[in-house]
Amino acid sequence: MRTLLALAWVVIKELYRRKDFYVLFVLTALITLVLGSVNFFEDTLMVRYLREVTLLLIWVSALVIAVVTAARQIPAERESRTIFPLLAKPVTRGQVVLGKFLGVWLASGLALALFYGFYLVVGAWKAASGSLALGLQAFWLHWMMLAVVVALAILGSLLFSAPSVNSTICFVVVTGILLLAGHLNTLAAAQPGPGGALMYGLYFALPHLELFDVRDLMIHEHPPVPLGPLVIATLYAAVYAALLLVAAWWVFRRKPLST
Amino acid sequence: MEPILRTDRLRVEYPPSRRGDPPKVAVKDLSLEVRQGEVFGFLGPNGAGKTTTMSVLLGFLAPTAGEAYLFGVNVRNPIARQRIGYLPELTYYYRFLTAEEILRFYARLFGLNGVEAERRIDRLLKLVELEHARNRQLKHYSKGMQQRVGLAQALINDPDLLILDEPTSGLDPLGRMKVREIIQRLKQEGKTVFFSSHELGEVETVCDRVAIVHQGELKVVGRVDELVRTHQANLEQVFLKIIGYPTCLAA
Ligand SMILES: Nc1ncnc2c1ncn2[C@@H]1O[C@H](COP(=O)(O)OP(=O)(O)OP(=O)(O)O)[C@@H](O)[C@H]1O
Ligand SMILES: [Mg+2]
């Protein structure tokens, strides 16, 4: 654990000392504030629209931060060659994978907290804060979903040599899942033959990340989610993240690290 | 007595860069022994297989054939690396951290923290003369300063065996002298040092024994003073002769 925390700490420090994260935050804030200051709809519509845009920006930014940061970790260690003094210490490759995961996930959590805090501030400003409980739940679910995304990007970084390729693939996969995974069963039902079977297979195998997206509930001011589904969703994310991390460790374990 | 470092008919092949080519043999049947308390120079021209051999010792690469042992433990077992310090060649340490933070990070990997860790960090920063820059992020460091950070991190756990890959590369004459002093001090403390270098003058002054490898093969191993005596030449001339440099000893 001590080793994992030490590894994670380096990741977190790096993220807040780099400037790219602030750029995304400032951009999100600016767009939201500009939109918020123009009142071109009637009030309730305006509030919904503003929420929708802010939440979309938050989702996109969080995804970018999580994927890009995770995809960069191990390739950067290899490029700068710090992986060598690191693995010459009493540190196993499994600990490197886990420590990096922990660092990126905690760092994305911090970034996410900042974004959701901003969302609440904007809500208060427009006198439409919505339910605080639902806001916290949305943050929690979003963060759990990012655990799966971060684990996926770390696995990808061990499979594809170029971080940019890996990032792109992760974006496409995650966006694809978010947009389509929920409809795969309907699509499969409409499609006979092996195509349909494949879609059913995907429907059951892919992590249903779209379930973690409660933006609609926030926009339309639904009551908070009951505890049961929340716990199940958390476990569901934990299982997928763990599976992906085991796969990452499996790949990394046997990889020759030539200099 | 069990040697501290031993390789037994070690062979390392890299996969070919093009399909159909034969694999690239970087190390061929290398058998070496380094004894407790020795300063051992691992010499050879560029591409001789020095870094590759060290990569096997540290578990970065699995050997194609043969075995390697540290403290009598096979290097496939991570326990073998408990009591070593390693300085890799050409490493760019974490750009966003300061020298102090980097050393603290490595110390924590050995379970060192608090007062004990801080005392070691202070002592090492003084040793490698980076005290003035300890709170600056490494992106502002020069190459030689990075190399000093590398040396400090290799010593953080007070190791019994040091494996140093070109410790003096990138250092100015003063820094090189300092490294020589550090190696000599480690020897006095009873530590074992295994290092590669191209600075043969230096090697001649600090090493007890040397091995010269060429194209992955061990060409010669022996005491520096004996090599110099039997060849009637300095180490540099012996080196050139052994790797078959055509005009050797012409001068
Ligand atoms: N990743 C790799 N893939 C293929 N061949 C490699 C790889 N790394 C090294 N080699 C080859 O293995 C041989 C030994 O390389 P190595 O880096 O061990 O040499 P070295 O003795 O450390 O040289 P130098 O003094 O330049 O550091 C060289 O011929 C090199 O081209
Ligand atoms: Mg080398």
C-alpha cells in the first residue's frame, strides 16, 4: 500500500503541475459563464439548457483528462527511462500498474470534484441549484465510471506503443459504449443471424458505462437515486476495473523492457 | 565464498528488426563473477552488450539462455534486488518533481520515511552537490545535474552492491572526480561496485578487476595491475588491442 501511494502521489503531483488540466477547466468555465449570461430563452428552458451544456462539457473534459493522463503514464516512464530505476527498487510490475491506476483515478477524482463544484456554483448563481444529494450521486457514479475508463487506458497503453493511438482508441470505445451499448440488445433483436448474436455478445460483455450517466435526472430535477442501485453500480464498476487491471498486469508482467 | 554477482553462460538475443532476419545476439555465453568488496569495471566498445547484461541482472529482460545471480539468488526472483543500487544510463528523471521530492519518492519505495529519510536525502544531496538546487524542478536541470540525481537515487537504500551504467557520463571533470571518490569510499565501507565505463583512465585508478567484452563475448577478465603488467601497456592500449583495433600499440 505504501508503495502504491508513493506511485500515485507522483502522478497526482504531475497532473497539478502541468498546465493542460487548467486549460480544460477554464474553457468549461468560460463557455458556461458566457452561456449563462445571455438570457435568450424563457427561464426554465434556459436553466435546463445551461445544465445540459455544462454537464456535457464536464463529461467530455473528464474523459479527456482521464484517458490522456492514464494513456501517458507507463509510456512516459519508458520514454524517460525512469521505469528502470523504478523497477530496480523493491517494486513489482503489478504494483506499478496499480499505483499508476490509483494515481490517475484519484487525480481525475480531484479534477471531477472541481468541475462538479463549479456546476453547483453556476446552479446557485442561476437560483436553480437542484438537489445536492443527486449532484453528489452524479459525481460518485461519474467517478466510478472513470475507474473503468482509466483501467482501460492503462491496459491500452501496454498494448499499443503510441499513446496517441491508444488515447484515440479509448475515446472511440468509451464514446461508442456510452452512445450505443444500451441499444445493442434492441439492435440485436432486429438483426437475425451471426450479426445479431455478436451484438448480443457485446451487449453482455461490454461494461455498460451509460448506466453511470445520470445527467438527464439532474437536468429534469428528478429525486436522488435509491441506495441499492448506487451500491450495485459501484460494485459493477469495481469488477470491470479490476478485470481490466488484471489484464494489464498480465500483459506487463512478461513484457521485455529493452533499453 | 559465494560471489556477490555471478552470471553463468548468459545469452541474450533481441528479436530481429525485420521478419526473417536472424535474432540479434547481444550477449554470448557470458560467465562472470564479482566478489564481495570488489570494484569491478565492465568494459567494452559501444554495443558490446554491457547495458543488456545489466538489464538481465535487474530483471528487465529474461535471458535467452543461462542464469544470473545476485547474492546467490537467481535474478528471476525479485528478492535478489533488495540490497542493490542501480544507476541506469541516460535517464530523464521526473521533470515535474524537485530533486528532494524524487529522492523522497524513492526512499518511500524502500519503506523509509520521516527523520531517517530526510537525513539520508540531505546527506546524498550534499554528496552529489545538488543542495543549492534541491527545490528546483528537474526540467530546469542540466544533463550533469540529472546524472547526479541518478547517482543519489542509486544510493538511497545504502545498498551493498552498486550496479552503475556509465556513472561518469555527462559529468564535468570535477563531477567525475567526485564519482571516483564516492566509489572509493563505498569500497572502504566494504561495498561491491560493478560499473561500466568508457573512461579507461578512471577505470584504471579505481578498479580492482575489469572484464572486457566485445560483440557480446567476454574477451578478457583480470586484475588491472596484472593486465597492465603482462601487456606492458596502459589500460587503454590493452583495451584497443583486445578488441582488435588494427593500429593498436603502433604509437
Ligand atoms: N531493444 C533492442 N533491440 C534490438 N537490439 C538491441 C536492443 N538494445 C540493444 N540492442 C543491441 O544489442 C547490442 C548490445 O547493446 P548494449 O546496449 O547492451 O550495448 P552497450 O555495451 O551498453 O553499449 P554502449 O557502450 O553504447 O552503452 C547492440 O548491438 C545493440 O544494437
Ligand atoms: Mg550501454
